[in-house]
Amino acid sequence: MRYFGLDVHKFYCEGAELLPDNTIRRFRFPNEKEEWKRFAKELDGNCKVALEATGNASMIYDILTESLARVVVVNPIRTRAIAEARIKTDKVDAEILVRLLAADFVCACWVASKEERELRTLLHHRAALKKQVVGVKNRIHAVLARHAITVPVSDLFGVKGRQFLRELEELPEVEKIVLTSNLKLFEALEAEIAAIERELNLRAITLSGVEILLGIPGIDVLAALTILAEIGDIKRFASAKKLASFAGLVPSVHQSGKTRYAGHITKAGRSMLRWILIQVAQKAVGQLGALRDFYLRLKKRKGHKVAIVAAARKLLTIIWAMLTKNMEYRHLREDLRQRKIRRMHKRALPYKVGTDLPRKIVYVVKEEGYMAQTPQPAA
């Protein structure tokens, strides 16, 4: 068996191979896709590679596994020999990685399938766009607040609210420019989010487990997709407690001898999974059922924050049981689930790649000022 340790940086990769005589062969190559393909050609099924989790670890993993080599993605936080080394260089890190790999002392990360990683990427991109929408809305509200303008509609960003913003005349010229610019950004972001959501609905149709989760109150298609993409293969969790630990929803514990302290939740797992579960729990506790009764009992003693987190963990336990045993929600309302499924099929459309990109604008100097000209496509 040949062992390799790879310390990957933005522009290059520092590698180390453990030779049969226990010496180290060092090598370095650029962190480029073609170079990784060239390195993969040197590997075979008798090779084992340790790779630290990094920005493009997924791409490297896909390329190296095509060579039939066993690739282990290492958790750098758990690899204490590297994280706490007094002498820390790229060569030392690569050597420690390969020696730990040969001794079977590395803490390997689970690697999701390519489809699950693509789904995570789309969902995280949508979440990033939603954050940008919040920023644009705050800037529009700030413009109105600077001039003490009262909004006459309940929804400033609805149809009537946007019409009010467009027809607003009591602002200085510069503030009108800022307001118009932010309004254009808001509408462009909303359109892009809608396009991403249509693509996500299309992928949800063929994804196993979506229709099961849609039977839970508070879970829509996007929430179901986020939960499934973050969990991955449910079979790798032997119990609901292990899944809760993966989500960071278990209490932290410090024990020494007979003294034992339990604190707040660890928050050591998937933050996106933890966030979506709490959001779903907020809606689910508003519906009649055992989850609402559990939340109300705990709320009287612990308050809303502790109770809603506990409800999120209980909801995750229910989800584990449903996905593991392929069973439906106990308080299922089939009419609501079918309505969600019909809406999913109605909204499913593929994202059009490269067709709506804006053309480059060329500015031509005229006597009266600048004039924008959009170049026409070649005949």
C-alpha cells in the first residue's frame, strides 16, 4: 500500500509519500485541475491519500477517486498533531498527514455524494441571495428614515409599496438615485431567487424523502430539500441521538470524576441544518399536535428560546424515524401534503444558464455627453 499526504493551498499543493523504508518523498505541483488529473494518473487501487478539508477538496476528491485510489478527507480541527504543532510548515503538515494516515490515526470526514453537494451549493447560494435582499431592504428603509417619510402601505415591497417608491418625489436628487438603484437591485435579486427556486423544485421531484417530509406541518419543498441535503444518507446515523449530535442540537457536557455539568447546545454540527430545523419548529408548534403540547409544557418552565430549540431536536428525532422506517407523520393532513406536491410540480422549471447574461455596455463620447451603446451580436 502506498500512502500520500497532501497539504493543499490556493496556488499549489505540497505532497509527501511514505516510502517502504519509512522515509518521505516530497513533491509539489500547482493547484490546477489539469495538474490534479496528471497526479491522479499516477495512482491506482493500491494507493491511499489523506487530504485536508479545504475550499476545492470536493473537486480534488472527485478527480482522485476516479483512479480507484482510496481518498480520506481529514478534519483539520480534529487532527491535533497538525493544529497544535510548534513547527508548522507545509512540508511538516504533509509529512504528519501521511504518517497519521499510515498509522490509521486520521479523523476522516464523511463526503456527500456529488448530487447532494450540488444541492447544498444551490441551497446555500439561495440563502446568500436572501441575505443580500435583506441588506437592500434595509438600505431602502434607511433612505426613507433619513427624510422622515411615512409609508402608507402595509407591505413596502409589495405591488403598491414598489409603486409608492417609484412615484416618490419628495427626495433630493441623490437620494432618488440611491433609492432607484436599490429598488433595481431588489427586483433583480427577487427574480434570480425565483429562478433558483424553480430549479430546486425541479430537483425535488426526483429526490427520495421529499414527499415524506412534506407531511410535517411547517415543512415546504425548500425546507425538505435543505434537511435532506444536510443530512445525506440517513443510514449512517444509528440513532436519532447521533443525528442530533451531527446537527449540534445536543447539550455540551463537562465531566470530571463525579462532577458533571450540562450546558448549552454544542452548535458543533451543520449550522444550516440547525437553522432550518428551528425555523420549521417555529411553524410546527403553531399546529395542534404532540409537538405543540411538548413546546408549551417546556415553555412554562424554561422560556421560549430553550423550548423552541428542544422542539427542533424533537422534530429531528421524528424526521429520523420517518426517513429510517419510511413512515408518514402521525398527524398527517393528506390534503395539505398533496397541495404542497402540486405546487412543487407547478413551480418546477430548469434554470437557464448563460442565456440572460447582460451584454457589455460601451460608452461613446458625444458632444452632449456620454451615450451608452450595447453591441449587437455578430451575424
